[in-house]
Amino acid sequence: MAVDAASDALDRWLSSLDAESLRALIDDARRGVPDLADWLDTQRAASSDDPAELRAIVDRAFTPHRRFYDYWQANEYAAQTHDVVGLLAQRSLHATPGLIPVIERAITLTTRAILKSDDSSGAQGDVVRTLLDAHAAAVCTTTPALTQPEQTRLVKWIVKYRYDGKQDFFDPDIVAYAPGLSAKSIEQYRQAVAAIDLGEYGKYPLTRLAVLDRDRDAIVAANGGEPGNALVAARLVGDLAEAGLHTDAVAYARIGIAMDGRGWDQKLVTFLVDDAFTRADPEDAVALRRDWFHRFPSASAFASLRDTSSLANLWHRERAAAEALLEQRSPDAFITYLLGEDRVDEAWDFAIDGSSPASNASVWLNLAEKRALTHPADTLPIYREIITDTLTVTDKRNYRSAAKILKTMRVVAAAAGADFEFDSFLAETVEQNRRRPTCIEAFARAGLIART
């Protein structure tokens, strides 16, 4: 409320100033507030249609000034370019031909910075990818459209940027540029790529050209031929779908799900399920999820089967068998599912009969929290076991975790009328860990014991 009041007061004061007073205020601020002058100059350039104005801003914001940028310096470099990157991206949506070389300059300078940076955070790389997207957007939206000589220059820049030997991290996507290019320019790009030794792992431009051509055989060839595993199949499906070759994409998705022996990725199943719903065939959609869950009975596969079956109004038919399989193959996931369904008593009975807090402490803590609402005394042995097990390993994180659980246990014990039992357990725990000063300090900070 205080912040809002201050903001309102500031708005009223600024509104009361005339133009001359505002100019004087801004002039004082740009002299005394770090980076404000640069920000104001960016806004000035943004209001100009002169590419030279933007080029000057780009040179100032993106030119590297260090021999090497460490991790933090690389992040700072990326952060300092944020406003200009946003400006270029915005202008690219309604571009003029003169904007395109300006964006190219920003891409070149940022890439130059990355080549002598620790960009393990990916911040500088994100800048380049945003600029490449803006570059392609500008080509497609520019008014007037690029002339053929301008397009030829652009194609040469794209090829040089990727293949002059200075970087191989970023690949301009010819598909993204295509709406703004003539057939002649696309052919120029194709011929330039054909003249380059792409190497064994440089098939990206061939794949993108195949997608652009909507050529099924070329897409398969560019991806290394018929798939030998689900990863290759997934790439093929993505490219074929993007090319509008939906029937072929479906065929390769079915090939891919038959290959996957690990069940780590359900993207292909989801693609086929979406296709089944599009064809108004909910039975097939549910069958796909059911078959996958039977092969890989994980919590995520169960959730997908439940969601798809519910969408098809068929969960009532699938539920019993699916729950039985999840119960058998993934007990912790079954407990979590029951709790999510608010079937706490069922979850408790199942866990007590066939599981142990040692199997998954987080699941049992969630279970104990729900059970304690109605049967607090039942959960005290669970808390004791988890706390004891947590403290078997010397680690300050374990100490903090144990202290947090002890605080919860104290509340539960009070609700159960078992304060004495809790106090005895706490005293026993403190005694067992008295030679661990960090542990004792964690207990004291949590308000469990008094500092000595």
C-alpha cells in the first residue's frame, strides 16, 4: 500500500510539471543516473527511421570490450543488450530493408563475444537466437520487399555467417526466411550449401531445405535414412509434420513407438493420440495410451492414460485395471495418486501393508500430513522413523530437514495428546546428536531447543 501511495504521489507530481520542467528533470537525471543516458539514446534511436541511428546503438551495446568474459561477465553482457535486443525484435515485426543489416551487425558482434566467453549459462546464446529470429522476421515483413540484389546479399550473409569457419553453434533456418525470399534466392542458398562439405553431422540445412520442399524422401535421407531408434523417428515426425506431410508423420510415429524400449519419452504417443482425436476416434486414442502404460507402467504414463480416457469419457472403463497395474509396478506413485484423489484411508492402508518410509520419505511425509488431519497418533511412528533415517547421514541439509520435520511432528503430537511422547523423542534425538554442533544449532534455530 505504501508503494502504491508513493507511486500515485509521483504520478501527480510529474503531471503537474510543464514541458520545460520535465526536460530539466530528465537532463539532470541522465547526468546523474547510471545507464539512463544510454537508455534515453536507445529510445531516441527507436523513434528514428534512420538505420544509421540504430547501427550506432548496436555498436555501443554489442561490441565486445574484453579479451575474455567469465561466467558473470558474460551474463552481464547479455543483460546489458536486453533493451536493444527487444527494440530490434519489435522493429523486425514491421521492418524496412535498412533494418536487416543492423540486425546482422548485432548478431555478428554477439557471436564474436560468445567466442571469447564462458557462456555456460546460455544467456549470450539466447541473445543470438532472439536476434536470428528477428532477422528472419525482418526479411519476411520488410516494406518494401527486398529486391533480388538485396536478397542475394542476404543469402551470402547467411551462408558466410554459418560456414566461414568462425562458429558452428548457430544455424539460420532457411524455412523461417523463405516467405521473404524468391525462388531464385532459395536456389542460390541450395547451391551454396551443396558446394560446402557439411561433414557427417552437418545435415541441418539439408533437412530444412527438404522440409521447405515438402519432400518426404529428402527429409528421410537428411535424417540419416529409415529410423533405427525412436529418437530418429521423433525427428522425422517433427520434420514431416512441419512440412505438412501428416500421413507420413503418423506412419513414422507408429514405427517410433514400436521401437522405444525405454519408455522415456511419450511425444510420439501424444502425437498419435492427437491424430486419433482429430479423426474422431477416441477409442484409438485410449488404446494408444493403454498400450504404452502396459509397456511402461510409470506415473507419467498412468496420468496420460487417465487424462486421455477422461477426455474420451472412458476412464470409468479403464480405471480399475490401470490402478491395479500402477499399484503393482509403482507403489509410491500409487500412493501419490490416491492422495491426489483424496482417498487418504486407502493410501494409508496400502502404504502400511506393503511399503516403508525408507522407500520414499517425501511420499510418506505427504501421506502423514494428510493422515494426521484425522488420525494424528497414527503418524507419529512415521515421523520418528523418517527423522531418525534423515539424521543417519552427516549433512547440514539433513539437519535442517530433520528440524523442519520435528516442528511438524510437534504440532501433530499436540493434536494427538502425545506431547510427552514428542518431548521424550526430541530429548533422545538431541542426545544422540550432541556431538554434531551444526545439527544442534539447526534445532535451536528452529525453536526446538534453547541455545546453550
